[in-house]
Amino acid sequence: MCGIVGYVGGQSATPIIVEGLRKLEYRGYDSAGVAVIHGGQTQIRRAVGKLKNLDKLLLEQPLTGSLGIGHTRWATHGRPSEQNAHPHETDGITVVHNGIIENYLQLKQRLQEMGRKFKSETDTEIMAHLVATEMQGGKDFVTAVRSALSQVRGAYAFVILCQKEPDKIITAKNASPIVLGIGDDESFVASDIPALLAHTRKVVFLEDGQMAVLTKKEVTITTLKGEPVQFTPRHIDWSPVMAEKGGHKHFMHKEIFEQPTAIADTIRGRVLMEEARVHLDGMNLDVKSLRRLVIVACGTSYHSGLVGKFIIEAIARIPVEVDLASEFRYRSPVIDKETGILAISQSGETADTLAAIKEGKSLGASVFAVCNVIESSIARECLGSGGVLYTHAGPEIGVASTKAFTTQLVALYLLAIHFGRERGTLSKEKATEMLNHLRQIPQQIEGMLSREASLISIARRYSKARDFLYLGRGPNYPIALEGALKLKEISYIHAEGYSAGEMKHGPIALIDDKMPTVGIATSGPFYEKTVSNLEEVRAREGKLIIIATEGDSKIATIADDVFLVPKNDPLLDPILTVVPLQLIAYHIADLNGTDVDQPRNLAKSVTVE
Ligand code: AGP
């Protein structure tokens, strides 16, 4: 997610803005910029890379003025470059933005037809043109912004300046965070609290569909229609370190709770409900010519690939193999030009995965990626071939992958629907049903997160166990693997994920009353078989923690602990069933005092073999 800071008051704006952006650095970014209005002129400084590059530029070309905005950009539309860095200015209107404008293509086309010229590849620049166009039609700044906002669809946190009205900052929010800081004869706006704490602890969180006008003297909030909104500032007593984690104890916990937003952002702008089709920006794969798909990945991303196999084969009827990248690259794979190779990677820098797609490319395959970091090495390797489908999870700081994993699953589901519709294996009716199921996921996850307390109790009961077994079938078998990986990598407790159907072929010898077994037995085609495997555990005094579907009253008769997930399409189950497993692993690790965000021996991105 991008970082935003704005200031209006009696002090010099630039140092306040840049220091505020520095407090948001942990969020990850690839360029930064500042705009200040002084003496009737808007001055902008922007630099690619880290803030130190902007610092250097500001030393060479300083900015003065007491009204300004700044931004650190996490690229979603348009590569990381000075030209695409924010702020964006046109005709005296300057904008910074966090979010995704869903209808930017239509708006850009309309503005270009009106003769407006664009300087960047971003969706953000459109807002500057919309406001400038409205003001050229005679509206004042506030009215022009309101009118421009009525034309925009999507997620946004806009902060806007106007050279003609240099005493105010306007900000507006929908789905992306904005917090206002109230000072003495000064006002602040930011995308997150850490940027404000050095100046004020009196804050107001803007709500979706609201806009605010900040001047040196006051902050006023209205709805987008202009109706006044009464507000009471809150006092924030977090420490700066706590503030970086949004009040969460660890980044991993914050990122687990960001999943509803990350999933909504990954879906946003890609679903064409009228045609029941999916628009995959950045992909240029000849889907119809594909005879076979090979997914290559590591770790958690490998687990999402295993789920992807189920989803893509069920929906698009393309044969899918899933291979550990470190194995694929050395097994002289049988690949031809009718094979598609899909790399799944959060960081886009995993050495084995990068090597695997280079190997596939050299054998004539089309390569494409599901990736969370724009312009990463894996993304760049695929640009000249099948392209990249970006997850919009935002930076993932915790080493244990959570929101990147669930957004990968969403991306794979979108991919499968796209393949199915293109290849004629998925009807419009069925696709409509699936897309409606997909859009329920964010609030279904919100509902589960609100029941965290029951997962904390489960973690307390089993935090001293030294071995765990995780069992699942079908698309939940990879979730058993993922649940086990989450536990072992952050709590250092041995855990093994296994296909429930394999119990009789060995692992059942492990079962006794000291070994908790986590079973995933959600309703659907695998339910009965999985329950009978779990009853075998029960019969041998094994402790059973079962993830089941809401409405299942039978499962409690065999389980020691149950957590129920909402009902959805069985192919979407994994996105739901992984969430309680993430929180059980997190709370066991937290109770045992391990370094949850930076576990021993692990790196966030494994850029070596
Ligand atoms: C995830 O919890 C792990 N930290 C690790 O397995 C990770 O998924 C793996 O290293 C792959 O990383 P990537 O997705 O960035 O390629």
C-alpha cells in the first residue's frame, strides 16, 4: 500500500512530509515524491527508489512553503519510475493517491478525447485531469473535487492541492485508509497513524464516502454530497512501534486481519459481472493454445499452486502439474511450446522459482506469473511472455506468508474462470454463480476474524504439544500442508501436513493422546471420507481440532475442539479454512514467545538456492 502525508500550517511543510513518509517506509514502496505550493507556484520533487534518493534531490533543489503533500508509491498500474511517481500535477491541480481506480481506462479515454494529455501510466493522474476539467468549467476547488469523485469508481485515498486555492488540502476516501491529524494552528493528513505521532495524537479516521477540507485553522468533514459530518477526534496513545503495526502486536497479526481488504483489492476491477467474465490486466497468454499447465513455486506459494491445480482442472479442464521449483529445474522436464508455466511467488525474487521459469522458457514454454511485487525479477521474466497477474495484497512484512497466500488463491480462481470462459468449459450462468461466491469471501473472513477468541483458547490448550498432524482431502489437502508450515515456521514445533486418505499408510502409527491432529472436514464431496479418517484418530485417543462448516452439528461429537467456517463453493473453501489455521499457529507461537515476524533461520525472500 502507498504512503501518504499532507500538511498545512505555520511550519515548513517539506521536512514534516518527508519525515512522515519515513515513518511509513515499513509498508514498502518503489518511488517517492513531494509537492509544495508557495508564492502561487506548485513545486514537485520525485525520485525512484528509497527516500534517501528524494532526500538527495531535496538537498540539491529544496522546497519551501507551508502547504504540501507527499507520497511513497507501491506500484500497481505503471512501472516504478520518476514519471509514474506521485504527486501528479496538471493545470495547477496536484494529486497523490492510494488505491485502484476501477474505471480508469474509460475515464482516461474520455479525457483524451477532450484533448487532455497524460504524462504517466498511472490511474492516479486521471483525478488531477478530472478536477482541472471541472474547475475550467467554473467550479471552485471543493465543488470540482466533489464532481470529479462522483465519476470515479474503485478504491481510493486521494489528497489534492489546488494552486488557485493554496490555503487548503482536500482529501477523500473509499476503501483505502485516511487519517486526519488535528494540531494547534496546523492540520495533517496521512494514510496511517505513524506519520502523525511526532506532531499530534488527536486524530480522526475518515470513513468511506467522506471527504475533508483541511486548513491551518480547521478540519471540516462532509459526505461526497456535501452534507456536514460531525466528528469527535480520538486520542492515540500507541507507541510509534505499535503504530507501525496499526495497534497489532505483530505484522503477521496485522496482515492476517488485512486479508478481507487485500482480497477485495485483488478482485477489484477484474470482474465483469454483466458478461460473467474476468479481465486480467497484465496477462497476454494465448489461453486457447495451452494443452497443459505446469505450476512452479516454493513453500507457501507451492501450496497455493496445489490448490490452483484443483481449481483450474475443475473449471477449465486443462491438465495441471504442480512442481516444487527446486525440483523442476533439475529434472529435465518434458516441456514444449504448448505448455504454459505458471510461477507463483509473493516476492517475485525466489531463486528456485526464477530459475524454473527461465528453464521453462528455454524449452519453448510460455511463462506467466502470479506475483505480489510489481517489476520484481520473476515479473520481469514473464513480461515478454505470458505476462503477470498481480495480487494486490500490499507489502507483506511478516516472514510467514498469510495475505499473500489467500490473494494468490483468489488470483488462481480468477485465472481459472478466465480460462474456462475463454475455452468454453464454463457457462455464463456457472461463472456468474462462482463470481458471486468469490465476492462473499471478504466479509466471510471478517466474520471469522471476529471469532478470534475461540482460536486463542484452542492455542492455549495445545501450545505445549511438541508434534502436530494436519489432515485434509481434495483442495483442503494443501491447506493441511500450509497449516503445518505456518505452525512450524513461527513456533518451531514439529508439524506435518498429510492427505487424510493416507492415514492408514503410515502416519496413524503416530497417533496417541499427546499428539493433536488438526482435521479439515468442511461440507462437500470429501466430508464423509475425511470424517471417517478423523474417527480413526479419535479411536486411538488422538486429540482432534476440526475445522468444519457452519451448520455441521455432528462434528462436535468426535472433536475435542471445533472451529466453523462459513459455507461457500467447495473450490473456495481453502481461502476460508486457512484463516483459523493461520491464527492458531500465530497464537501458539505468541504464547511460546518466539519471534513471530522474523522467525529464526528464515528470510522473507529466499534469493539463494
Ligand atoms: C511462507 O510462509 C514462507 N515464508 C516461505 O515458504 C515462502 O512462501 C517461500 O519462500 C516462497 O516465497 P515467494 O512466494 O516469495 O516465492
